[in-house]
Amino acid sequence: MRKTNQSEPINYFLNSNIKKHPVSFHMPGHKYGRYNNRLKKIYTDYYDITEIPGADNIKNPKGIINDSIKRISDIYGSKYAYYLTNGTTSGIHAILRYASLVGKKVLLSRDCHISAVNGAILFGVKTVFIPTENKNGLPMPVTADAVSKTLNANPDACGVLVTSPNYYGKTANLFEISQTVHAKNMFLAVDEAHGAHFQFAGLANLSGINNGADIVCHSLHKTLPVYNQGAILHICSDRVNPKTIMDIVNMLGTTSPSYPLLASMERAVGYLNEKGTKLYKKLAKNINYLKKSISDKAEVIETDDFTRLVIRSGINGFTAANMLHETHNIDVEAADFESVICITTPSNKKSDFKKLAKALYVIKKKDDNVFVPMFPEVPKIAKELSEAYLMKHKSIPLDMAEGCICGTIIVSYPPGTSLLCPGEIIDGYAVKYIKKVINTGGTVLGVEDNKIPVLE
């Protein structure tokens, strides 16, 4: 074993096995800094400052931060907006905290991100899940009918939080949902983390901001050329109190925000507001080139968001993603049993699409058919979510978990949606599904060494 010289610098990240200059079809949207090169602007240590004179204060913005966020709010068409430097996660937590203050009970679409479940636990919010469905192996967003049925069964709720678009670029009918929610005098919040680009890509009609939502969260870093963690929370109506929301955002956010991160959000939104139409038309041409190039080899599933590519090449998606990475130096955003999911942005060059097309064309099919298990149904509830999380639990082998009460959040990641939540009864099919994800090459958070926490 080589002895470590304590004077050596610690460079674990710099010396990691990340391949040099891989083709990126994943977040963040700047694709290894191509956006910064385009603007001839590189954010350096010089801009990593604190609340010095002239730099304003994110907790009480009166100067440059205030002017900056107002401009972004105007561009998106919201009433108020707040910078988030801990991703949409902090925005979702702010929504759940707000719900805990005004009503204690909220309805969540079952495909909600893990941050929503965590927020409900953190703030003791009673939750009811709105079921979602899969069609042809593709997760679908929540429907207005499902929202209406769940609302009628839970008239004591104060608000609804839905995810749109989902990880696969499918969007909910937010106009119908907002009409339904508001008829019950509740607020509608939309986790629009993957839709920050809608405003610039000719897809603004899909945004919650333009369809009656009261709160919308955008993860700018996912699809815009923004550094990781850059996000925005929008207030879009008078049904929620902006001062209360701002106070909550301030409570949950850091007192030392990254000014390079704030600057990257400002510059990205401004740049796309000016040149987005032209850039997304060029992106659409590159995407169409890819589709034509692989039409006899792979299937590109139609989604509501043309920039989100769901590609089925005839082999297991996890295997395909691994082959793209190991053999072709191409990294995709995610994979499932039959698909790879690509996030494309104007920062992708035509050469990226050519390389992806070539790689997909040489990936060999296996003789066996791709097996796609049905997604588990919403489990039966034995204990309230936040209550169950605080109860004593123990870890048992996954094969022995059927009939037990789950003690933690079990998440397929990505996309980060819950398979099981604390307090839910684990059925036999859920066990089989979890094992299938793990054995096929997927990642399941909450299961360690083939063991799952259950209530004692």
C-alpha cells in the first residue's frame, strides 16, 4: 500500500474517473461550460463574494439582486420570484412549509419528487397521494380527473402539488387542474423543475405560470445553461401570501448564496430571452436529424417537450446507457427498463447528435425481448407518513418484507419518485419490482445490502 504524504493536496474530485469531455445529454444545461464559452464570460473566484457594499443581500434585496429577480419575473410572467441556491428542492420544501401553516394537509401527485415527501416529513404535513398511471411503459402525469376525485375525498386539504412536466417530458393539463383546485378554494403548486426552458422554446403554453398555477418552481440548472443548484420559485397569483413565502424561503436558504450561481441564472435567462427562439429552432433541427438517422434502428417516443428524448433501442435501457458511457463516451440523463432519457439543450452541438446516432446504430440487440414490469400501484397506508418516519424501525432482508410497514422512503433514482413511503404496507409485487430494478442495473435509494427498513 502506498503511503500517503500528508502534504499532498486532496484532489479526489479532480482525479476522479470521470471521462474527459464526454458528450453530455444530461443536466446541467450548460454542457460542460459551452454556454460560458459562447458568452465569452467565465465566472471566476473574483465574483465569489458576500454582502459587501453594492452586492445587495438576498435576504432583504433592495439593489442588484432585487432588480435581477424582478427582471426574471417579468420575463417569465409571474407576479413575484425568488432566487433559490439549493435547487427546486428548497422551493418544494417552502411549499410544504407554507401548507403546514395554512392547512396541515396537502395532496401530492404520486410521481412527486422525493423532496416533496421529505418536506412533508420535515414539517409534519398530512399527505394524500393522487394516483398516476403508466401507458405503454411510460409514466404519465397526473390527470384532472384523478385530482378531482382525490379533492372530493379530501375537502379539508389546503393545497395540491403536482409534477409537470415529468421526467419523460409529459405534461399535465394544468388549466383543467387549476380550475378544479381553485373551485375548492385551494392553492395549486407545480413542480416544473424540468420546464424552465418552456418560456424560450415555444412551449410557454405548457407552463403552470400560464395555466392558473399559484406557485411554480423551476430548476434552471436542469435545462438552462446554469450552474447546478440554480432555481427559481415563482408566485403567480394572490391566493398565496408572497411575504410569507419569502420569509419561508429565507428561513430555508443559505445566508451565504453563491454570487457566481446567481449571476449564471441572470445571464442564462437574459441570453435565452434574447436569442432563445433562434437557438431552439436550431436545436429542433438537430433533434430531427437524430430521429431520421436512427429511424430504422431505434424508436424515439413522442413527448410534449420536444427537447426531451426518450429513446428505445431494443435492449434494456440500463444496459444501453452503460454501453453509451463505456464504449462511446456519451452520458445520458437516465435510463429505465427499455429506454434512455436524454436532456438536450441549445448547448448541444450537432456533432453530439451525430455521435449519439452513430452509437445507437452500432448497439447490438440481444436475442431476448426486453421485459418491462408494471409500476407498483399506490400502496395501502397503515400509518401517517410523518408519524411513521419517527417510529422505531429495523432493517430486514428484502425477501422477508412482504406485509411489513415501510420505515423509510424507497426511491427509484433517477427520476427520484417514491416506490414506497414510510407508513405504507409493502406488498409482494413491490418487493419483486425493487429487486428487478436493482438486478437490471438501476438504483434504488433506501435499500442497502438487500435490506429494507420496516417498522418494528
